[in-house]
Amino acid sequence: MTRFWLALLTALFLLAPTGAEARKVALIVGNSNYANTSRLTNPANDIKIVAASARSAGFDDVTIAADLSVNDFQKVMRDFRAKADGAEIAMVYYAGHGIEAQGKNWLIPTDAQLKSDLDLPYEAINLDRMMEAVSGAQIRMIVLDSCRNNPFGRSWRSGTRAVVNGLAGVEADDVLVIFAAAPGQTAADGTGGNSPFATSLAKRLPQPDLPVQLLGGAIRDDVLQATGGQQRPFVSASITGTPVYLVPRTAQAGTGNRAALEDLMWKGAVAENSASAFKAYLAEFPKGKYAALAGDSVARLTKNPKALPVAAKPAVMAAAPTTKKYMLSNVRVEAVKLTGRLGLGLPDQLFLRFNTGERFPEGSREIFSIKRGESWVVDQNFAFEQPVSFQLREFDDIGGSDNIGTVDIGAVPGTFTKTLNGDASDYKVTYTLTVG
């Protein structure tokens, strides 16, 4: 309950204009003039419109940085980390070359040569460092307009684990990450003055009555339309379900946003499962479509604070009885070749991360330990309202996690086997998809 009220108070604080007391900070980075690979035309233009949009959205400290060398990039992030510490909202926007290699995402400074993937830790910026730069804020946002072609990987040594296209999804708690394109896809630099992603971001950031939790979805729709379905932005989110606004809400909100907001707030209340959360929903939507269930939940939880919200999930399903259900079952993970951590033959420590934000096992540090020749039979089924993808991830030696591979379950029912061989390993994943 304490966590819910802290999140709710944060949201209420952001709803009201607070002038100079507001603490929204943004770092806007654009790398165009690369010394050793292809130049990008639009990042220099993109950072201008995104910075102006951020100021319109109420960010009172906006730092713009262009054409950063590796040393300058590190200094800019270090300085921004101090600004973000204790801020209400901290956002970093990056436009430029970005690649996946060694199971990680890397942002490329303008002086990088990258003759080998072994040069990455010395010449590129690990996305984890950018995560650290916003770690001191209450609401953390990373926006990456950087899923462009890898201009270095074709010349790397045989057997490198880099991919030619796109960036990988991330394992990030309490951070909203918006990618310009889905994992494995590329993002257009744009044929006009700005990339289609930057154009949408600049339009949506100052939009009233748009919670940050819905920002990525709005951008996704814009970019899909602008590119004829060729570019699909991707969102990785693990933040509070209580709506948080960059711009104070208007007196008369659009019907579409209000409907999405109601669903968002209801899902947050169900996840929190506290009387206070359901009361907050009722205060916002006293005649909402979940009002009766919220009232019942308040009564039940007042009598028994630990009661399960047994009526909540059926109600959500009942709201859209014709929606298809995608059931993922019989998931089996077979270790053909291990990552080989530290060269000691240690077992891999695995977990699944879905692009919906779910994780299995659910605990943030829970894993399944596996050796070569062994199998992990996942003893749980998963239900979704749309086709999803999931990553098989392995904890690394420094406290993070690496993506072994991504499985897109698609929309066609059946039993399938996929081979994943990222991070110097080799796994076979078998699963059954039922559509009903």
C-alpha cells in the first residue's frame, strides 16, 4: 500500500503545475558526424525538435549534446546522473548509430573505429551506463532512436555474436524504454528533415492527458502509419501502473485517452490489490465500467486486507468477450551448449522475459540453473490477448543479464522448436501455441 501511495502522490504532484519547484530533467544526444563509418543526416535535426518538445512538456532542465566522442559521451552521462539524482522525471533521448553485440546494446560515439567486437567496451557506450544515468529519478525514461544498420559488424572476425540489424530488447526494472524499432529491426533515418520516430516523439511529449505509460503506444501508431507498417517501435516497461503525466491534464480529455487511462488505472489497481488503489480508481471514474467491481474489492479488502481480487480478472476478460486468447504452454528449454561463464564450466542461470513486461520466474533474482544436456521444463502456462515474444536470458558475471535469443510466438497454433545461439551458447526452445 505504501508503494501505491508513493506512486499516486508522484502522479498527483505531476498533475499540478509547480513552476520552478518541478524537477524534470532531460538529456538529448544526437550523433551524426561519424569519423569512421556512415554519416547520419537527421540526428542533428532530431535533437532540436525533441529538445524544444521537452521544454514544451515542462522539462525545466534540458541538456543538448551533439557529435560526442567516447570520452565526451561518458562525461555528459556522468554530469547528467548528478542532475537526475532526486528528480521527479529523468529522460534520455539518443539518436545515432546503435548496435547489439556480445548480447548487449551499445551506443556508438563519433570517434569509434570498432575493428573488432572486442573493442566495444573501450570505444562504445553500454546501454547499462545510460540506465545508471537516470537511476536516481523517480520516473526514468530512455528513448532510443538508434536501431539503425550496424556499419561495423560485416568486417568483424568470423563467429562474432553481433547482429547486422537492430537492437535487442532489455531487462530493465522501473524504467520505461522506447525503441525506435522492434528487436532485430532497423529504424529509418528519414527522408525529410527528421526521422519518423523523432517527429512522433516531438508531437507526443507535450500532449496533455497522455500518461507516460501510453506514450510508447501512441508513438508506435504514428510511426507505423508514417512508414507504411515498415517500422514498428517497441516498448519495454516496468514502471508504476498509476498514470503519470508530463503535461497537466486538460479539463475535457479526449474519449480515446480517457478509455485507455481507465484501463490503465484499473490494471494498476488490480496489480496493487489494495483498498487505497481501488478507491483511487473510483475517485477518478465513479461511474466507470469497473466501478462495481472496484466497490466490491474495497469492501472485501477492508474486511480482509490480504484477500485475492477473485472478481477482478474475470471482469477484465468479460469486457472484451470476442478477444482472441493466445495460450503458450509446454515450454521446454534444452541446453545444447552453455555460455561458459568465466571458462569454469559453470551452469547457466536462466529466466524468461516477455515483451509485455512479465518475467518467469517472477522474482527479480529468481532463476533456473541448467547444465549442458539438461532441460528446463517450464511448469506454467501463459495467456495473452495478442501475439507476443519472449527472451531467454542468462545472468552474467557482473550482475546483469544477457539475451540468448528472442522467440516470436506468432499467431499460428501448433508446436514449434526454435534454436537460440546468442551469448556463445546454443539452446533449443520447444513450445505449444493454442489460439482460442
